[in-house]
Amino acid sequence: MGLFSKKEDTLDVFQSAVESRRTIYSLEQEISISDKEVEGIIEHAIKHVPSSFNAQSTRIVLLLNDNHNKFWDITKEELKKSMGPDREFQATSDKIDNFKHSYGTILYFEDQDVVEGLQNQMPNYAENFAIWSNQTNAMHQFAIWTALGTKGIGASLQHYNPLVDVAVTEAFDIPTTWNLLAQMPFGNVRDEAGEKEFHDVSKRFLVRK
């Protein structure tokens, strides 16, 4: 038997989950499910989200407790160094503190050993493998983000790479071939997202029969 009961319209359930996924910046430092359930959501995505040539190049690191806090402390320190002493830092510091005020952080990487291996195997497609790798990573991000949303857990997607890459690799013992692409702080929703604006779908979607 599938994931859904026969009484449910699986398309409606899926589309509802996609629709309810929102960018949530205001998060609680707690979640309504166990750490084990979060791990299960991530493991399911890693196993089942597709990749070009079945490369399975996406790598994910789940940061909880002190490691979650440590990541955002590192991010603040690296940003402060990059901005220099003469620039106003308070607004940036407050923004980082807000991301830190969440339950955990998911780091998304792509293993460049895998990407380069495929480039060497199929040189005619070499330029495309980096693009396809990013697309694969984005699908993992979306799948996990949406799954968390079905559990009432909010998240946002951040991109402090490459400024934090070296420090993060060293701090969390990450293989140097893993390229950091995105960071996702998550937690129970403190403040709901505002109304979302949509561009005219008819200008974004063409049908040719």
C-alpha cells in the first residue's frame, strides 16, 4: 500500500504541501517532532531525490544544539571580517542572530569528486555537470523544506557561502571536496509568512498543441 490511503487524493495532498511551504524567518528554538524524525526526512530525500546520471552527488550535514549555534557564530565572525571595521555591522549581526534563534541548521553540499569524475568520464557534457549538480541540490532543498512544512516546521534558505566555506569545513570536519551551496535554519514557526504575491501564470507558462 502506498504512502496515502485510497480515500485521499494524492495529487491534492502533494500540491497542498507544495503550496504551504513558505520562507519563514521568525522561528522558535524548538520543534514539534523528534530529532530522529528530522533525520528521517533528510535520509528519505537523500535516497529518493533524483540526480542526473544517478550521480547522487548531494551531501547534507545536520547541525543541532551547540553545533547549530557554532555555525551562526562562525558566520557572524566571517561576515564581520569581510565587511571591515569601518562599516556598520549591527544590522547584519541582528540578522544572523535571528537565524541562530532557530532549532537547527541544514547545510547543503555537492561533492566535487563526483562531479569531476563524471566530467572526466563524459567530456562532451563536462560543462553541464556542474549545472546538473546544482539542480540536484536544489531538488533536495525543496523536498526537505516541503517535508518539514508538512510537520508545521518553518525554514528559510540562506547563502553565506563562499565566505564561510573554509571555516565551516574546518569547524565541522567536512571533506574538502564538498562544496557548500546553501544553509537552512529551521524551527517551529514563531511568526507566519505574509501574503505571497504571484506573477501572472499565463505569462510564465506556454502550451503548444
